[in-house]
Amino acid sequence: MSDHNTHIEAQISRQVLSSFDKTPDARLKQIMHSLVRHVHGFVRDVELTEREWLDGIRFLTETGHKCDGLVRQEFILLSDTLGVSMLVDAINHRHSADATQTTVFGPFYIEGMPERAFGENMAFTPGEAALVRGRVVDVHGNPLADAVLDVWQTAENGMYSGQDPAQPVGNLRGCYRSNGDGYFAIRTIVPVCYPIPTDGPVGRMLKATNRHPWRPAHLHFMIEKPGYRPLVTHLFNRDDPYLESDAVFGVKQSLQVIYEERVTHDDLSSSLGIALPFKRASYEFVMEAE
Ligand code: BEZ
Ligand code: FE
């Protein structure tokens, strides 16, 4: 490339960068400068053609049109499948190594789901009966009473209630509370692996790049307790075939649990009147003070 062309290209970037010099908000100025540097760097790096530029514009336009403001958020899905959501999560949760690790929130959370009693069943569709039980503690191991565990998972068909009109409202969702000793118990079904939605531009991107859309089986948690950092995480089934290739890069080893087969009762399962056999998983969530 001639010096003349190199000069023109550098000049464009300099001009755009300096157009943000008077931004009053220092953080916005930093973000705009960095964004321009990286986007221009990307365009230079791949020497983007005009055709590719237009394809990119169309892709992003379609991504916006696919969002419905309720449960379908194609931009979050794009961020998830590019690993941006997990990177933002990692940067924002550089907390104590003793606290439970966090993972991606995902687009299928619904606020205001029913409060459920200790050990109440939240599954109104078929599946393998499961009891997920454990404790919420602080980083010193002291039990945390009255923590709210907002949980959600898919039905056996791989869809969340809210996404699938055939499921009753609140199916496989609910807000549980830890008891006076920090213990919680959730009656549900064993989570299954499921594909993220592929009927939009993100699905096309996965197909074009020979990637699969599957997420390993998991149960979502958002745990809140005044004075502690909210904990957004999942528990993954340890035997899932997609643990090594989660479409959204959310898996952490410390978040994997085994659903063990129970053919006899313990005190908890017998007090809850669970029919045998069932699967049982246990976990201790560690919350960090704010
Ligand atoms: C989820 O686990 O619900 C999810 C996360 C990211 C993208 C799609 C779904
Ligand atoms: Fe999920």
C-alpha cells in the first residue's frame, strides 16, 4: 500500500478519535475512544470489503428485529455466544476465591415468580424426580438464614416456561428461602441439556462457523441476601456431554454437581414425602459480604 493511502486511513481514525475529545463524562470518553480504536483496528486487520460491511449491518439489524422485549433478546444471545457476557461477568466478579463462582445470567429469567416453601415441588411437567438441597453460608462458613434463592430451569423439552406457551405459568421456577440454619431444599426434575434458540441470526452465525448450539444441563440460581453481593450462577450436571463445549462458555468446574440415585430415604426426603427412587444433588453456596 502506498504512503498516500496509509496516511488517509490513519487520518480517518485520528479525526474520529479527536471528535470525542470534548466528551464531558470521562468514562464515556474513555469508552468511545477505545471503541473507535478497536473497531477501526478490526476493519484494518481483516481489510473489510464493502460487501462484508453491508452483511454486518444486515446481521445487526436482524438481531435487533428478533428481540421481542420479553423473553427473546437476540443481542444478549450474540453477546453470550461470543463469550462477551462471560468476560463481563469475570471482570465484574473478581471477588474472594472462597465465594461461589458466578456464571452467565441468560435471557430467560422472569421476575416475580412464586415464593415456594422449603422442599416444595416446582415441576408441573414430567421428568426425573430430583431433590436439590444444601446450604447458604458466608465466606467464614456461617449459615445465612433467609437468603432468597430464585431458581429456573427448562422442562424436559428443553424450553423454559414463558418461552413455551404449553407450560403452566411458573413451571420450573420459584423463589425458595434458606431456613434458620441456612439450609434450602428444592423439589424439581433433573435438568436436561438444551439448544439455545437457532431460528435467528445468532443461529446462522453458529451454523456458518460449524458450532453447535447446545448448553449442558443446568439449574439457574440468583441468590440474594441483604448485605451480601447477589450471586448469579448455575449448577451443572456433572455427567453432561456438553460440559466441555457450552455454546455460551458458562461452565466452571466448581459449579458441577452429581445427581445421585436414591433408593432409600434420608430424614429430609422422608419428611418431604418424596416417592422413591429419586435423584439427589447437594451444594453449598458461599456468599460474599458487600
Ligand atoms: C440460559 O442458560 O438460559 C442461556 C444462557 C445464555 C444464552 C441462552 C440461554
Ligand atoms: Fe439456562
